Amino acid sequence: MSEVELWIALILGIMMLSSAVLALVVKNHLAAVAAASVVSLGLALLFALMRAPDVAMTEAAVGAGLSSLILALALRRLGLWQIDSGRENSNLLSASSKGKDDA
Amino acid sequence: MTLTLLEIVALGLLGAAVLLSLLRLILGPTAPDRVVAADTLAVITTSGLVIIAALLGSPLYLDVALIYGTLAFVGVVAIARTIEGNG
Amino acid sequence: MTTKSIQQPEPGFVHGLFLYLLVFTLWMLLVGNLDTAEMAAGVVVALIVTLASRPHLSILAGLIISPSALLPLLRYLGTFIVALVQANLDMARRVLSPSLPLQPAVVEVETKLKSSLGRLILANSITLTPGTLTVDVQDQVLLVHWVDAPPGSDRVSTTKAITSKFEQHLKGFVL
Amino acid sequence: MRLIADLFLVVGAAFTLFGAIGLIRMPDVYNRIQAGTKAVTLGSLCLLIGIALLYPAWWSKLLVIGVLILITNPLGSSTIARALLKAGVKPWSKASVSQPGEADR
């Protein structure tokens, strides 16, 4: 691995680790699905960087496409999704959520 | 291939863009913010795969980028349909 | 995109031929060389794909396929690329200025395009041009989120400001 | 030739970075979608042009990828924005009065 590839791998590692932890700790299921898709996105890039195009292609197809598709549609079917998880709104958005109540 | 200075600058800018989008994914106050950040990251990654193909000098990786671009779009539409509810 | 059809035009044979040529071109671009065997496979595959997508052919029905449609298409592409670069410079200026000059609002915009394909292309170009984002399409009315909406604008003025420059070229090659 | 390709690469990466900065700085979801979509689309196209100048033999596949990004990226953003509006997320406005009454129909 050359030096440039090491730097790219470092950024990908940061990306995958932080979004994996985020997918664990976040309360909202929809946000967890988005974070999980980012993990498999970084994994596909990492496989490509390690000179395995076939594995990268499979990871891109299954991890990024199908798993987020299936998870999102399952959340829709089960009715577990919600837009915002209450209190973590910043003050910019609290005005808009107040507007939602009277609508 | 050996990189010129401008190419290293471009890679650095792209890395900074990835890290900033990641910051929005982590901080994003609501779930839609995180979904938008993931969508943006997916498009950046599609062009990142093309850049990796150029770094490694092999056109095999372009197919990965193509498949990734298509399926990321499908995933985003699925998440949008979920947000939309039973409409 | 929701398009509750109002007298949608019917696709003809020429649209099927167009789709066939489109799929064949895509195949050749993906293969990347001009082998005889690959070309023969492409002929068969494009035929199968065209026949399989026959129920969805009506999306292409708005397309005007004639030599006179070529000039508006090129003009539209030129307008589009200029608007795309303008949009990015505008967005970069907005993002980098310390005091975020924003005045967002959702406005309504009217279109005269009848076919769903035309409205799809129009909505896509609106999304990529300075400060606007298509939010919804309801028959002849597009809901547009505008970053810098001038106060007190009504439907006529917003239509003039946002869609007219694209629509005048789009009318040449799509219904 | 290499210099022109490198300039395209730098410009594309810079536009992508502007999009990411916009994603951080904008006040609400709709504005973030706008900044992200526009800047990242043009940035990716510039990067693809730069790569196509570096490796001219790859033009056909790069063209397909470029057209794919150009079509799917605004469509995906519009779809998310439409879903949000239907789900009742109101746009932020400076006067903090939500003037558009056509949101829920």
C-alpha cells in the first residue's frame, strides 16, 4: 500500500467506525438505517482499495442497495419509523415542529 | 502512477468533504438530516470509487461505481417512501 | 413523480424504435469495444429489454422525434449547463459568506407541458438551477422551494423567473 | 493535458467541499438538500471529466456514470423533499412565520 492509499484507508476507517457507533446509539430507526448504509458504503470502498473488485461489487449491491431497501421497507410495514425523536431538535427546528401541531 | 501536487490537493479537499458530511451525519438534529447526509456521502463515494479506479489504474472498478450509483439511488427512494408513510 | 394523467399522448412505433436504439447504445457504451459478437448479443438483448418494458413505454410518449427537435435539444442542453454552473457559483457564494443570505419560501410554479416526461425533465432542471428545488408535482403546478424568494411574489412572477427559460426550449422536443 | 485534468479534479473536489460546508451551515433540511445536491452533482461531473482526460480509453463507462449521476441525484433529492413535505416538516423561514399554506393538502 502506498502512502496515499493509507490516508484514504484512514478516512474510511474513521467514517465506518463513527457511523457504526452512531447506528448503535441513535434512537431513531430511520437514522440507524442511514448510518448502516454509510458503513457498507465505506466497506465497499475499502474492498476496492484492497484490489478486490468482485467483493466490492457484491458489498455495494447487497450492503448499500438491498439491505437499506429491505430495512426501510420493513420499517414502513411495521410502522416503527418516526420523523424526529422529540427533544433532540435544535431551536431552529422547534418553531417548525410547533407549527406541525396545529396543522 | 505518481501523483502531482494538484492531485494530492484534490484528494485532500475530497477527504475534507467526506469528513464534513460525516459530521452532519453524526450531529444532524433530526433523522431527515442524517438521511440527506447519507445520500450526499453516497454520491461522493460513487465518484470516490472512480478516483480509486484511476489510482489503481484498472477499469474494473468502474463497474463497482456504476452498480453503487444505481443501488444507492434505489436505497434513497426506499427511505423516502418510508418517510412518506402510507400515501 | 405523481402525474395523474390528463390526456397523456399515446406512444407510437417510433418511440419503441427510439427506446431500442437507446438500450443498444447503452449496451455498446458498457461493453466499450466494437466486437462483432458483442454487437450481435447487443441486438438480441436490446430487443428483449424493449419488449419487456413495453408496458412502461408511455413515459416516452411525450417525446417529439423529428429532425427539427434536434436544435431545441442542443439549445436546452446549453442553457442547462450554463444554469448548472451559475447555480454552483451562487451556492458557493451563499455558503461562504459569513451571514448566510437566505430567505427561503415554498412557491408555486405553473407549467404548460402536458406529458409526464416533459414535467419530469423540467422538475429535474429546476432542482439543479440557482437556488431552487422541486418539491412536488401536482398536474400543472410545481411546488418549488426557493432559497431567495423575493417577498410578495405571486404565481405569475415566479413562473416567469424560474421555468420560462427552460420551457421555451423544452417545448421544441417534448410535448 | 495532465495539467488540465488536474485543474478539473481540483475544481470538482472544491465544489464537493462547498457542498459539504453548505450541508453543515444551512439552517434546515430543505436548504441542506439544495446545497448538497447542486454542489455534489457538478463536483462529481468535474471529477469524472478530469478522470476522463487522464484515462481517455475509459470515456464510455465514465459517460454512463456521469449521466447516471446527473439523472438520479436530483431525482433522489426531490423524492426526499416531497416525502418530508408530505410528512409535515415545515420549511424554516427567517421571519419565523410559515407563510406557505399549501403544505398539507
